[in-house]
Amino acid sequence: MYLCFDIGTTSVKIVLYDQGGVLVAKAIIDCALESPKVNWHELDPELWWKAVVEGCSSVMASSGCRPEEVRSVSGCSQGETLVFLDEAGRPTRPAISWLDLRARSETEELSSLASRDELFAATGQTDFDPTWSACKVLWVKRHQAEVFARTRRILLVEDYIVWRLTGRACSSPNLLSSSLFIDLRSAGYWHKLVDHVGVAHMLPEIVASGSRVGTLSTAAAAELGLEARTLVVKGAMDQATSAIGAGNIVPGIVTETTGSVMAIGITSAALNFDSPVRLPYQPHLVSGAYLYLPYVQTAGSAYKWWRDSFCQEEIARAGNPEAAYAQMNTLAAPVPAGPEGLVFLPFLAGAGQPENDPDARAVFYGLTLKHGKGHCARAIMESIAFLLRKILEDFRRSGVGMKELRSMGGGARSELWLQIKADVTGLPIVRMEEEETSTLGAAILAAVACGDYPDLAAAIAGMVRFGRRFEPDPKAKAVYDRSFALYNGLYEALAPLFRKYSRPSS
């Protein structure tokens, strides 16, 4: 058995898989972010560890699995979220979430150190952004000097869990790729940024994803109820393991995950620095390959916001918030495509790729007395499909071939949403049989590290399975083309206003 964790934005998943990639047991523990100020998002990192311990206890109990049957622990996490630890390993402040936008001034400072071309070549990122780790570390140094002085170690989330499991502080090129601290050309630290921020002595060693980090410490084994000889395998960013969990290791396959965020992954054997469109990339978990990985901040979180803010009746009728999504989908299903002129800009936490606009804000456009909850729910669904189409069009302009989409995340549970995405993008969409592809990818890494499969390709062949296929409906194309043009036009018209009014006047 392979025990896997996924530390997400608002929850922790613990999943137990067998050698065939079959999910044996799963636990989900919520971990709510705190927002002490607008655009500030934090969390006590101890909550993640407690969730891992609780989740492990839950899946072991529900599965009946014996501790000696667990061959490994591996996992994945969000990127960019930072944990600050003192000499004794205690947090010096709450972890700063990847969503956090406080470091705007520090972003401007770092952007003066390197051109976009240099940044792209070194890190795979297309521009400096306040969500990147280096910007937030510099903010702590500038604004919380006492905290920074007490900090001895800075880790990303998956690094932190591995450290709690083994006592070894290590990270991977994949997880570090959006920190701005790593030079992907050498798989070492980018000292131009590291030295400017002054954190060379605080950063972990770099090892490859899929590496055998060690075994559980005595203390961790006792807390988890596992044997101390259990192998710990280094994981990666959640979207990278999700690509592996969907079998995305060859060109032509596109993976899209609609969870809290939307991430799109395309495998490439080489990088094209002369492309007319800059596409963010990171090291693939397949040796020698790359994973283009643009993402947007709000996807499933936009639908969740609509549920929590405006669908209390549906929550009450369904009995719990998660079950309310089915009722929301039922309201949206009979609404025609391009819901009678209603369009939504889903920028509830700024805009990611390809706009890269932290000042962007969400907007409903076209509301009339005729529109109701179903129209709004469908408009939100369509807006996420438009985000996906806009990014895929950038890939097409760069000469990247695409054959099919493989869909994961909570959004893949909705057949309506999958059909909308197929119709909007013009590509067939395949739903994965196992929706927890991020933890399945971590299990695949562990299976290879344990020697149960000779390589990733063999492990994927033995552990990954596909579900229903959704073909695009050509009759919907004209309607969606018009709505997509309106969606783009709205952003272009409002972008100057977003910039003008995003910050309070002094």
C-alpha cells in the first residue's frame, strides 16, 4: 500500500492506494485560511501536520490496513506557499499562502534585478508576480524584521510535511519552479535572487522528485501509527503529480484540473524560447522533459463562492455543502449556452494566465430581470471554460499540438461542466476514472521508488484508468464564439479601470 497526501489550498487529502492504483481509502480534512487583511491569506502550518496525522488514522481504520502493509509515504502540495521555522523547528509566523498578494512593492523591487527574458530562461516564469515565494520572503524581511531574524529555515508545503516525516529538509526543482529561487538550467539555486533576498542559509537541499528521502522518524511513526522503517518518497507540486496521475507524459495530451484553481499541463520534450507567446514551464517528473503549466487563481473556487454566498437554500435541501453542487448543476443544465447574454469574469483573486493581472476583479455582465440562479451558475461554468480556451489558444499560436483534454479535480464530477469545456474548446475531454490524480501521481512516484515498477511509464500503464469521453458539439460553437469574444472584450475594456481603482487613494 502507498499512503499519499495532498496539501491543498483549503483542505488536506490523505489517500491509500494499492499496487494497481486502486483507491482503498480516502480522508479529507478542511484547513481554512485566515485573511487578516484584504489580499492577505495565512494558515498555521501545524494544522497541515495535524490533518495528515488525523487523515492517516482515518484511512488506516476505514481500510483495515495494517501498519506493516504501508510501503511508503509520499505526497504533493500547492506551490509558492511558505513556511518559516526557527532553530527548534517552530513556526516563526503563519505560513503565507500562494494566494497572498501583499508583496506588490517587493515584486517591483525584484523585477528591477532581471529582465523578463532572463527570468523566463532561469525560472520558467513569464513575469514577476506577488504570489511568487521570493517576493513574499522579501516582504517578511522588509516588514517583519524580528520574524525574519528568528527564521532559520524556509520550506514550501510539501517540503514541510517531508521534514516532519523524516527530519530532512529538502525540496525539488519541480516544487521550487515558481519560487524564483531556482535556476532550472542547473537545477540549483538562482543566486541572483537568493542573495538579494538574503536567504541562502535558510533554503533546503535540492533533490529530485521521486527520490527516496529516508524513512519515518521515530516520532513521526508514533504519531501516524506506522512503522519507522516506512519509506518516504519526495513528491512535487500537485499539478505535476496530477499530470502523472492522468498519464500525461507524452506530447499532444493536455491535462486540466479544475479544483480551487485551474491548472493546465502540456508535456514537451524541449523548450521553445522563440515562441510568440511565453508559456510558463517547469521540470516534468519524466526525466529530461518539461511541463508547460499555466494556471489561473479562481476556477472551482468561483463556483464554491457562488454556492456559499448565494445557494444556502440548495445547501439546506442537499443536506451538506458538497452535495449542493449537484443541485446547482441541475439549475444550470436547462439554461441555454451563453446564458441569454450573461457573462462572468471570474477574477475573484486577480487574473492568472494569460492576463497576469493581480488588479483584475470579478464581474457579472448582462444581468436582467430574467436571469436567475441557474443563469449565474452556468455563466460561472462557462467563464472557466473560457479561461481554458484562452490559454489553449496561446498554445496553438506557439505551435503546440493538442489531441485531447484529460480532466481532473472536483470540476470533473460535473458532466455538464465537462461538456461545456469540450464545446468551448473544440477538443474531446476524457474524465479520469480516478479523480484524485494528484495523490495517484504521488503513489506512482512511490511505486517506482519502492521497485514495484521499473519506471514511470510502466507504473502509469499499471495504475491509470480512463472514464467517459465527451465530444464537442459543433452546434454550440457559434454561441460560444460570441460569448468568448464578449468575455475577452469585457476584460480589455475594464483592465484600465481595474488598475486605476485597485488600490486605495492616498
